[in-house]
Amino acid sequence: MVFIIACSSEDGNSDTKLGQMNAMSDSMWSKHKAVTSKFRFKLDVIKDRQNYMKSFLKNLKFVDGGKLTETEKSDAIRYEAVYRVYKEISENYTHTVLTAEELFYEIKGLEKQLKNGVYGDGEDVKKLDVFKKEFSVMEKKLTETSESASFIDKQLTVVDPGFQTLQPKMEAIAARFKFAPEPKAEGQQETEEEERD
């Protein structure tokens, strides 16, 4: 880790070490911003879609399969696959968003402690070790959160076109068989830009 080597150099310049500590704190903000930039899809829209699909598929089980065309059966199977992705992602997405929010406050706290001199000027080895340890824990958490956010964003980016294509077809089936799933899934008619932050 570059930071540990830099802080343990024997240059005797505490301003440099404190400056490096501040720079590392600042780097956390850019990493955090990179994580939050991956939250392009709105969590409430994902959950609404998941709930609609779950309700629709539950109702569809009671429809006589002979009354569906082969295309509708195929579309329903694809729709169920989309639902499975949304179901898995919904829980992970919630956890990842909450972890990113926690990290925001942790980074803010680290920054405040640096400004208040809690970690000293970089010369006190014990205080420096505490800073390194806290920084390392946050950096690991940021990396894990970034990986999770990237995976979720990739999954949603891949599955969203399928949802957009299948949703109107499933609504037509629901209307034809007169069953009403949970409230209409939000966002299916919105453009991709409106759905994403």
C-alpha cells in the first residue's frame, strides 16, 4: 500500500505526513463517488417491478396453459427469468445502497477526526497506526461495495431491456384473463434516462 510506505518514510516532515493523511481521506471521497455513480436505477422502481412480477406470475399459475399461445408461454418463461434477477438484485441493491450511505458518514467522520487532530500530525506512531487501521478498513469496505455496485449495475443493464419488452405483453395477458397483479410496475414506459439517476 503506497500510503503506508509514504507515512513510514523518515523524511521528518510532519506536514508531509499530515498532508498525505488528508490526501488519503480525500481519495475516499472520489472512490465513494465512483460507487454511488453506479446506482443508476431507482431502488423503489426495482422493488415495484419485482412485486408486480411476483404477483403476476402467481396469478398466471392459475391460468389454463392451453389458453396461452406458444409465444405467450415463451414470453412468460423469459419474464420469470427476469423476475429471478430482480428478486436477487433487490436485496443486494438495498444492502449495497445502505453500505454506501454508512461509508459516507464514516468517511465524513474520518475527515473530521483528521481536522480535529485526533490522529495527530503523522509523527505519533500509535495515532498513525490507528489512522492506517481505520483507513484500511474503510478502503476494503469501499472496494467490496464498489464490486457489488458494479455487479448489480451490470445485471440491471442487461435485464432491463428484457423487462421493457416483456412488461406490456404480460400486462396484455393479465388484462385478457382479468387478473390484477399488484399495482402497475412503475417505470416500464419511462425512458432509460428517467429511470436512472
